[in-house]
Amino acid sequence: MKRTIAFLLMAVMLVSLLTACGCKHEWAEATCTDPKTCTLCEETEGDSLGHSYLDATCEAPKTCRRCGKTKGDALEHEWAEATCEDPMTCTLCGATEGEALGHEWSESTCTEPAVCDVCGAEDGEPGEHTWLDATCEAPMTCEVCGATEGEPGDHVEGEAELADYDLVEATAVYDTPCTVCGEVISSETLTMPQLHSDGYFLLTPQDYVDRLYNIFTSETDLYCELYVNEDMDDVITCDMWSTVSDNMYFAYTYFYDGDYSLVEADSDKNMFFNEMWTILDCVSSDDVMDASTTLLAMILAIDPSLDVASATELVVELTANNAISYNGIDYTLEVYDEAEVELLFTAIVAG
Ligand SMILES: [Zn+2]
Ligand SMILES: [Zn+2]
Ligand SMILES: [Zn+2]
Ligand SMILES: [Zn+2]
Ligand SMILES: [Zn+2]
Ligand SMILES: [Zn+2]
């Protein structure tokens, strides 16, 4: 009996033991939706974990990192326009679509490398200037961009050209121009060696009168008035009168052209004459002195190469020989009218 009781006690104890434990739980870990759960008796412990969502992306909606459950929709891409270097790109996820546009390069210049007209990117190095040589007007200059370097160069000397002449003063101005810019680099005034050319005197009657007047004034003691007399029809007379010792003195000059026609005083066409006659009206012995002086002045007026000393020698020689040739001019001096005591002086361009 005691054993039976003991056995029963043990059985009861065992049953109560078993009842207290109930089940030997085998726990499954809690999930997003279920708490920790016994796989045998389904007893639970604690709470479910709840979903742990990752943010939605362009590709996927909000998604639970544990179970993959999604919520809502995926985002839309936010496209940024394609650029020279990048295709259309999502600012959120970096996804791309299409191609980059490519740069639109402008030509490089002397001073700038090639530049993209769209984005301003630069490529390579600036080009080289294309230099034109310096001239007298401009320094070395790039024909493309106009950049300059250094100083302008020298003028290029051309040939001297007759720029001006003065038949009264018997001077000629020769200008030496620059062949590039035309600027006159130098100017030279030369005494004309002669006042005749191609068989003609270059002087007009008025030039001769003006020149003779200058010479009378600068080289002689005579007071004189000279003028072209246009009163005597077509006959030009160059009336000179001078007073020395209250003595009046006259000389009449006639200009002839190549056909032995008298040159009209007021005609521009009669620029040339090749023969000059002067009648020296010597009334008294004082006039002879004045006539010599007038001869001297006339020879100086006709031939600018002479100085007073050489002209004086010519007058002496002419008086002695009645005919001389000098510097392309034939001079004669002869008695024109013995009764009136008139001398005829001629100057004729030789040839
Ligand atoms: Zn259990
Ligand atoms: Zn979940
Ligand atoms: Zn995106
Ligand atoms: Zn670009
Ligand atoms: Zn340049
Ligand atoms: Zn120049």
C-alpha cells in the first residue's frame, strides 16, 4: 500500500510537473507581423516587430527591409536636362537616359582656346597670332585679331619727285615720299640749273619780268620798274626804266615763240618762248653804264647757273665778240640803230 501511494504520489507529482511546463516550447523569432511564437503550442511572447520601411526610391516603393513588404508607389525620376557632358540624369537616383549633347566648340582664336558656346568649357591651347610685318604706319599686327607688337617700322624711301618749282626764283623742290604711306620723308630745294628745256625758255614773259625785277633789286644799284606792256596791240614790251643821276633809261623786250610770232602777254597758252630781243636805248654816256648793268641783270635772269662774277665775264665777252654761247643759250649783241644809239640784245635757246 505504501508503495502504491508512493507511486501515485510520484505520478501526481509528475503530472503536476508536466502540467506546469505544459510544452517544451520551440520558439520562432518574432517577425514584422508576428510576435515570438512557439512552433509547438503557438504560445506567444512579446510583440511583433512591425515593418521597418526603407524610403521609396525611383525604382521601388517604400519597402520593408525585413520582409520585403511594400507600401505606396515608387517615386518618379526627377530628370535634369542633358548637358554637353552628361545625358539626362535623375537628380534623385542618378539614373540616366539618352546621350550627352556634346560640346559645341567655337574655333580657337589667337588669344583663347576653343570654347564651348553652350557651357563655356575650354579645349586645347590658344592659337598663334598670324603676324603681318610692321610697316611705317603700323607695328607688327596680327591679321586675325589685330593685336600689335613692337613699334611701327621705318618709312620706305621712294624716288625723289619734282613737287614744286619757282621759275622766278629758279628753284625746284624735290620731295622724297615713302612708297608705303606716301608721306614726304625729306624735301630738298635745289637751284634749277637752267630755265630752258626742249628748245624753249620755260619762263613766261611775266616770270621773266618778275625774275629780272628781283635781280635788279638784289644785284644792282639801279632803280627800275618792269612790267609787261599790253597796250601795244599784241606786242609785249618789257619796259625798264631806271634812274641813275636823274637819267631815264629804257629797254624794250620782245618775246618770240618758235615760229617767230610775238607771244601774247595775257595768254596762258604762251607758256614758252625761245627767243628774246631787247633793244637797249642808249641816249647818253650814262645810259651805256646802265645798259651794261641791264645786260648783266638780263643774263643773270636768263641763266640761273651764273653768279654775278661769271655773268660779268660773259657781258665783257659778249661786248667784245658780239656773240657767245653758254649753257645752251646763244647770246648776241649788235648795233640796232646807229643814229638812235640803240643796241639789240638777243637770247635764243640753242638747237
Ligand atoms: Zn509551445
Ligand atoms: Zn516587414
Ligand atoms: Zn530616379
Ligand atoms: Zn559644352
Ligand atoms: Zn591674333
Ligand atoms: Zn611710310
